[in-house]
Amino acid sequence: AVRLRVDGAALSPPHPEAVFEDELLWNAGDTSLSPSDFAARAAEELSLPPPFAAAIAAELTAQLAATEKAARAAAKAAAADASPVEVSWQAHRRGLELSDRLLWPPGGGGLTPEEYARQMARELRLPPDLQAAAALALRRETQGGAGAGTAAESDPPVRPER
């Protein structure tokens, strides 16, 4: 999960009236959309001033690099400790609540949180927004980030992977 925040007041020239915030699941293996392309589309769709596209691209690139570095460190640590860890998470969307507790293998055992959520959503016939919220909550928990384990109504909207 990548959380982006670009404050227009910090841009040159400043745009104190505008702030871009989003949280998304970025598929690093899918090269059809670059951070620059995403930033340009987001800025255009939201009618943000021109400096936002470059700032969003820079923030996204920095977040992806940090996430990749953390993933490599986690994989290295997981290889040293091959025992599964208990993971609990909750997701809330439109009055629906979904939670799960499971043993997550080191490094995911070849399964990503997004693949797990997609499979679970298919089996339980869950709506796409709850699938995305589940993937985000599990991703947060397995990455051990802020707000780990919970995706709630107040979180930014999340688009499911296609």
C-alpha cells in the first residue's frame, strides 16, 4: 500500500488551496502505467494545477522505492525465520465488516495480499470495494505499517486490481 500526500503550499509556485491525498495498491510488476503516467492522469482528472503532476510522480517514486527496500528487508528477515506469523485484519465498507485471522507464511509463500483477497472475494462473492479494502488491510498488516490491520470507511477509496 502506498500513501501519497502532496501539499500545494509546498510547490513552486505555491498552490495553498489544493492538496492531493490518495492511498493505492501499486502493482510493481505491471509496467503498463508508470508513476509519471499515473501522476499526469490523476492531476488531469482532479483538475490540479500543473506542478502537481511532477510532485505526485516524485512522491510515488519515492514511496515505491521505500516499499521495495522494506520488502527486500522483510524477505531477508523471513528467510532467516521460516515460521509463519499470525495475522489479524479487518476491513469495513458500506456497513459491511470483514475480518480474518490466519497464519501468513514468510514472504507470503508465493501469495500476495492482493491475490489472497481476490481469491477470498471470489469464494465469498464479495463486492469489489470490500475486496480492495481486505487487500489493503492485509497488505498493511504484513508490512507492519501505520494503522496496520484495518481498512475503514474513512480510508481513501481503493480501486481493486484488474
